[in-house]
Amino acid sequence: MKKILYILPLLFLFSCTEKTDIKPYYFSGEALGTTYHITAIPTNDITILTSKDIDSVIVAIDNSLSTYQNNSLISRLNKGEVLQVDQQFTDVYKAAKKIYIETGGMYDPTIGILVNAWGFGPTKKMEGIEKNKKIVDSLKRYVGYDMIGIDEQGFFKKKYPQIYVDYNSIAKGYAIDRVGKMLINKGFNNYLVEIGGEVLAKGMNTFKNRDWLVAIDNPNREDSDKFISRLKLRNQAMATSGNYRKFYIDKETGKKYVHTLNPKSGFPIQSNLLSASVVAENCTLADGYATAFMVLGFEKTKTFLKKHPELKAFLVYSDTQGKIQTYKTNSLNIVR
């Protein structure tokens, strides 16, 4: 699953302004172990936005869903405390369950115990796991989203105390949606929120009288073009997941191990799909589906997309000759 501590395929955000009496707000900083950039265009000169407004949303998400904070709600639940969950946790739990069911369990946030064992989480890597399937199998018994739940009183339940929930693959997208909701409540109808490469675009870039423009990072580091595609977004979210930035090489065998794990096998996936960019109605779902597609792989993702026309996607994969190719759904608004 994706980690919040690093930035997956980055999106380059285009925005420019023209002379007007109403000035846009620009904010940038650090959040959720990565960076954020926000452009918000007010409808009048009395609409006020401060960095504290943004920080308050980020802190609330961090305190609920960050596995890198020892005292966050999710960390306390993973340690075995019996607690009632908050709204943030409930929202993400439900969104993740939807994707878990639709993908037949190939997207599963309870894979956290394996994420940690492979060294892609907040804890130290388990030595020798690459060569010992018995270790993987012993941990795999604690993986299964159907083994957790929230009861009628709002208490989190899990079948085994060893179950470790990791929402890092979806929490960043959810944080973006919550920032967007805050902006809407403050009267902003045109804005672009980006955290660690995931984006939510509402309305238009009214200073340019056009849709918001974003670009998808090129996985081919040898290519002179940093971006492999550019597209327009309006009232949409986009998230990208990929395996070409977060990985490690075994010193003895030279084998590459990527951060995306298959919850069925317990091992890092071996796939020709290099990155998946998903456009959806909100960033929570876009974020989760992008990770799910990396687990499913190229062919199964294409099949999935045909059954889910509500989703749009741009996939980057390597063909049988090792050359980088792309696939996109017809509904994507690509900029030529």
C-alpha cells in the first residue's frame, strides 16, 4: 500500500492569474509527511482564509489516521485499545470497505502487519522475510478486512489483536476532501487542493477562464519530458499510485521489492503496471482505487474499469519489450 511519508508520482499544478480586484489565496507547507499546495479563489473580497484553517483540518486527520503518530486513534486501536472511532475514521473505513468488496479483497488496509514486516511502514523491516514464506504465511492470517468492523455504539472491533490497520493508501485523499469541504463552507467555489501529488479541483481557474490543468509524472526517468500527460479537471479529484519511487533492492540477490503488496500472497507484487492515475468524484476514492489498481495489475485493471464507467484512469505500463506504453479511458479530458 502507499505510504504517506513520501510522494508518489507527482502532479504539476498549473495556475496563473490576471489583474483583478479579488486576489487568490496561495498556501503551501508540510502535511501528512509530505507537502501541500492550495490555490483558492474567493468570490468576494470579504472571504477570508488563513493557514490555521488548513492546519486544523490536517491535524484532525493526522490525529485520527496517521500510523506514524504513536497517540493517533488508529495507532491506539492497532495497539489493542478498545475505543470509539471518530467521524474521520468512520468515513475512511466505509470508503475502504467499498473498494475492498469491489476488488475481491485485492485492496485491503488490514495488510498493515505485512507492510511493516516488509519495511514499508513505521516499524523496522523483518530480516529475512524475502526468503521465508513461512513468516509471510504466519502474518497473512491477520489480513482480512472482513475481520474488522465498527459496532452500533461506534466501537472498533477486530477478530485478532494482531490485526494492524493501515489507511495510508487512502487517508491523503480523504484529507484533501476534508480541506475541500472546509473551503466550500467558507464560500470558496473555485479551488485546487494538492497534497503529496493528489488533487481535488473544484470549479474553474477563473483567473484564466478555464479548467484546472494538472500533469502526470513520467515514470521513465531517462525521458527528457518530466510529464507523460496533461489533463483538465473540473469538479473532479485525481490520485496517482506507482511503484517506481518506493522500493528497495536486496543486496544479496539484486532483486527489486516494491512497496505495493498483494494481500492474497503477502509478497510485493510483480507487475508491468508502473503507475495508475485515477479520476473520481472525490479524492478519497481516487486515492484508494489508484492503490487497488497497482495490486490488480494492468489487464485486470482494464477489465475493472469497463465495469466501472464512473471512474476514469490513465495507466502507464511496460510492454513485453520493456517499452513504456500508456492506456487511458475515453472519458479523460487530455490536453494535447
